[in-house]
Amino acid sequence: MDSPRLKDLMERGSPVCVSLSHEDAPTTDALFCELVQRARYGESFHISSQGCPVGSYILGKSDASPRDYYAASGRYRDKRAAGRAANVLPRLQRSYTSIRIFPYGDSPEFLAVILFLRPAKAMLVVQALSFNDGRRVVCANGGTASVCGDCTAYPIETHRAGISVGCRGSRKHSGYGDEEMVVGVPHTLVEKIESGLERLLMT
């Protein structure tokens, strides 16, 4: 049997890579999570901004906290809970001009790769990460900002994998399956995961 690759874990489409650039690029009204889903099926994008206010905050393009939006959404008991949820969102902290979003394999230059996986396949990513040193993989979720926050900003800034149950916004607007989780892997861990996956097949 061929050695497994990260891309082989996905049952539909391709993993999606994200890189940051200092080049100018057009703006778009499409949401970041929508573009990621389209890139999953072969499209590529180079944008300077996108249409989701929460995404703009998380991707470091806006300083406008989504705390008021969260408070008005009815998804939190009160403004204090909504503010806390906004305060702990992962955010890109680095300076850049534009974002490239493209299918895995189109370029070796990327900062994070995003996968949409069934739980059993997400489990393999966790096991592959734990293979070399036995450390547990910690998953921090709030049920919000899954694609842009948990699986893009978080892995880029922490160099750790982000494993997310998804969020209502990205499931609604980008349409990935109810049976799928979202996994974000920093470029620095791709080789480690692929090596672990190969060895796990032998157990």
C-alpha cells in the first residue's frame, strides 16, 4: 500500500493552503470560509480583504471586535459572555497585505493547510501528531470562527494544529458537511504528520 499523504485523508476535494503576502490584491465581498471551500474544489484566490467582519478581525484586517455582534446574536447569555468569547478568538498578529488561498499541491509555499475531515480521519491526524513524542493534542473550540480562527490564525500563530468542530457561520455560508470537522495544520507540522501517518499503517 502507498504511504498515506495528508491530502488522502479528505474524501471530497483537496486540502486548502493559506499564505500571506506583501503584494497588492483585489478585494472581494465573498467570505473567507466561502473562498476556502471553493479552493477545496480547485479554485485559487489572491485577496486583500474579504466580506466577513468577524473574519476581518481574526485575519488582522480590522480592530473592530465582534463583541457587540456576538451579544446581539443570542448565542451568549449576556454581554459579558459575548465579550469574553470575542476576547479569546485567535487572531493573526503579523503584518501583511494580502492572502493567497489555493489547493494543496499548487505551491510548496504556505503557512497553514486546512482539511475537512470525518471524525475518524481527524483522529488519525491527532494520532500522527502524538506518534513521535506521545504528547496530547489540545483542542480549543468556542463553536465560532472555525475556518478563519481555529484553523487558520491559530495554527499560523502558534505552530500547533487546530482541530475544530466547526461553527454555524462557516457551515451555513460555505456548506461543508454536517459530518465533517475542520483541521488546520501549520506548514511546520505537515512532514511530522505525514511521517506519523505512514508509521501508523504498520500498527
